[in-house]
Amino acid sequence: MILRDDAIVLKRQNWSETSRIVHVLSRRGGRLKLVAKGSRKLKSRFGASFEPGTLAQVVYYASRSSDLHTASEAAVLWRPRCEDFDGSLLRSVALELAYKAAPVETPNLALFRNLLGFLQATGGPADGSHHTRLVAFFLLALNNLGYDPGLDRCLSCGKAASAALPWFSAVNGGLVCAPCGRRLSGTVALDGAQSSALRLWRDRRALPDLDPACAKRLLEVLTSFLNHHVSGRSRLACVRYL
Ligand SMILES: [Zn+2]
């Protein structure tokens, strides 16, 4: 069966002298694994369509017997304008999340739109808002994937959200109150900026402007949460390079 779909390139790996395996998040098919024969040849336009972070229209032969399909055509629809180091690093965190957390061949249009929106919003020169955008992408992606962290009440003792819940427990899956946070192992104390950002997200699906250091600490907390809940898959690692 020959299929055509828009796809965001998440990762590519060398497969043979001339071919690559390309992991994409496609609009209709979810995360797919494609073999792109000949894509390692120099000056291959086909190969150039598979730079990570690119949105391409791909045509592929869907295999019935395995999850490895064969790409036959690809055309770039969009790619980041600016390949500055900071922007690439932020985008690589988002691409890694989709690569490691999205189940294979499970359509997820909300995640596709979220990832494309984030890539396009940060595709120009890095500015002060890009770290905040990455945290918003990450929180929305957790929702897209069905891993919403619990932000309403202490996940250990049940104390309501009106109380301060300044600790995060990756094991319990969200916020816990201070006494529980101190008592349980594996919890992280949040600072004021982090807990107010999570509260604003919970109440209004919005974030205040976060400075890069605060954004990074929040991303580390959310990564530990996701790594705890995505069992049996390789752990997210890119956040540590921010
Ligand atoms: Zn508690």
C-alpha cells in the first residue's frame, strides 16, 4: 500500500552505506519508522528532506509484516530558518520527547500539531520566549500522550489545591504538599517561580515568562516524571544539555 502523509522528522540513523532509517511523527499515522534508501548520497535532495526538525511530505510503501516502511519520495514543506545552537538544542528536546514517548503507529494529531506549532514558533533566531515555549510544549505533550501530571491536590495525602503544594513527586505523578514532600523519597522541592508556573498552567493553560534557568529546572522535573511513567523505553536525556 502506498501512502502519502505530512511528517515531522524526529531522528535519523545510518543504516547502510547509502541508506538511513528515519523516525518521523506523521499527521495521520503517528510515529513511523521509514527506511530511506539512497538518502546518504551526497547532494541527495531526498536525503536533505530528512534533517531532524523538518516538516516533509513523504510517500512511503507501508509494510504489512513489519513496522519498517519504505520512503520513496519526500519534499520539504517547512524547516527551521535559523540553525543557531540554542534554538537547535531546544528543538532537539521536543523532538526527543516525541521520538521516545509517542507509541509507534498510533495516530496522535494533537501531538503532531503541538510539535509543529512549537517548531515553527522557535524556527527563527532564539529569543527570550523560547524556553517558556518549550515548557508549554512539554506540558501540552504530556496531555497529548495521556500523562497529565496531577496538579490539583497532594497526590499523597489528598490535601486540596488551595493549600500550597510546593513539592513534586515523579513517583506519585505530580504535586505533593510540603509535609508529604519531606517525608517521601524521590521528591523535588519547587521554588516559588516553578510552583506558580504550574498553578497558572493548571488554571489557565498558560505560563508566565520563565527565565532559562527556571525553565530548565521545570523541564528536569517533568522529564523525571515522564521517565518514571514511560517504562521499558529509553529515557529522555536531552534536557541535561540545555
Ligand atoms: Zn500531602
